[in-house]
Amino acid sequence: MQNDDILQAVYQVIRERKANPSEQSYTASLMAKGIDKILKKLGEEATELVVAGKGGSRDEIVYETADLFFHTLVLLGYYDIVPDEVYAELRRRFGISGIAEKESREK
């Protein structure tokens, strides 16, 4: 499975859990609790990744990055935004200076 394939596969499971919630599903419980809970978890995971990055443990960084990716996909799923839209935006930015790209958004 390629890298973007696993993200797509996880996203499809998230969409399935959203469409067919189960009491046994963590994803369905997040969706049921709403956007504030999803955003809170996303913020927690981002913070945990920052702490792991500061600590420098490769395993912790990998683990926390996976958590952040997962919760980001939950947010996308909540709003029915497919990962391909994010990939397209990354492709659009590729090869453009980060400074120039940011300036283009500020106008």
C-alpha cells in the first residue's frame, strides 16, 4: 500500500463510521460529539507531537504524527473534504517559495 493509499483507506473508514455509527467506534463517538470535540482532540494531538518533537524520540514522533494525521482526517471527514483536495493544494504550492505563497494569501 502506498503512503497516500493508507491515508485514503483510513479516510474511507472514517466516512463509513460517520455514515453508519456504532457505539463501539471511537470515530463515530467523535463525530457524535461534534466539531468542538474533534477540534479539541486535534489540538491535543498537535501539542503531543510538539512535545515529542522536543523530546527527540523517533518512535514517539512517529506515533504522535500518526495520531495527528488520523485526527486531521476525522476533521476532514466531518466536513466531507476529501484528502485529494489537500493533496491538490500541496501540489499547487510545490515549487513556490513559502514566503511568496504566504504573501499571495495576504492580499
